[in-house]
Amino acid sequence: MNKVEVVENGIQAKEKIDELNASGYTKENIYIFAHDKDRSEHLTENTDTESVGIKEQGMLDAMGNMFRSRGDELRSKMQNLGLTADEAAKYEEQLDYGKVVIVVAQ
């Protein structure tokens, strides 16, 4: 079962990731999502967390994401980490409001 946290901004994301690390989760299993692609990449770099790549998505999904809308791409990536379609849709909606979603893949 994956653990998912929703926070308001990058500062809260960093604090939550530090809490997760202190609880025994490793950064290699923590993924951070923001609706804006640049913001998402910036947060991933600054928190030293993982990005969803071919290993998590598979080649076909990774290639397909190049042609999807940002929302579809984010939902696909979250599903590849183990969230259900409904969960991914719910958390992607939070991203639409400017929030940050942290997924701990197990």
C-alpha cells in the first residue's frame, strides 16, 4: 500500500519528506508531483527524491506520456507507482489547485 501526502508548497514538501525519512522511508521510494512540469522538476531536485522514469512506467507508457496532456501524464505516472485510477484522479485534482502530492511507493 502506497502512502500519499498532499501539501501546500515546496517548504511543506521538504518538511514532510524529512519526516518520512525519519520514519524509515528512503528517498529512492519517494516521488513528488506538481502540476507545473518545471516546478515538479525543481522540487524533485531540491528534495533529492526520485522522478518517475522508464523503470517505473515501462517504455510504452513513457513514450505515450510525451503525447498526453499534463493531467493525463500525471495520472498515468501515479498509477504506475501503484495508485488506482480513482486515487490518481483525486490527487491530480489537488495538483490542479496548486498543491504538491508526495507518493511513497512500497
